[in-house]
Amino acid sequence: MIVTKVKQSLLSVMFGSQVYDQVDEEACNASHVELIFQDQYLGRNDMWRLGEQLVGECVFLNQLVSFVGVTVAKIQNIYIKGKRVCAQASVGGMV
């Protein structure tokens, strides 16, 4: 199970408490992630390593992706079970 932060009510903000909800991991696993590379050259082996680095990570739209200490890409789209989503997800499939 993945624990996600849920929208906070005014009372929880006032008293400093946080509300969390459990979500099924399969429902949040991205099957594909589209990356945009600008003014970068990555060989096939570097692309493979970058994809392996992202597996299991929590990603979100427009996130800057670093590889070997350098920002190399930005996440353009996230797909869960073939459908484009507009949120964050855990990478569990193809990048």
C-alpha cells in the first residue's frame, strides 16, 4: 500500500494535524512516462540507466529529472494503464 496525503481541512491546518489515506499501489503505478530532452545527448545505455533510476520513484508532471548530478530531462506526460493522467505516480513500468 502507498500512503498519500489527502486534502487538509481548515481544522487540521489550524491544529497541525495531517490527514493520510491508503491507496492501492497498482492504481498509482505509471506504465509509461514521457521525458523531454533539450540540448542533451544521451546514448542508448545512458537512456537505459536513466529509466532504471526512475523505477520505483515518485514522479510528477513537469518534474526535472537529474542523471549523474545534471538535470537532463523534464517529465512531459505520465500514463497509468495506457491512460494519460495529470497527477503524480510511482514509476513501475516503461520509461
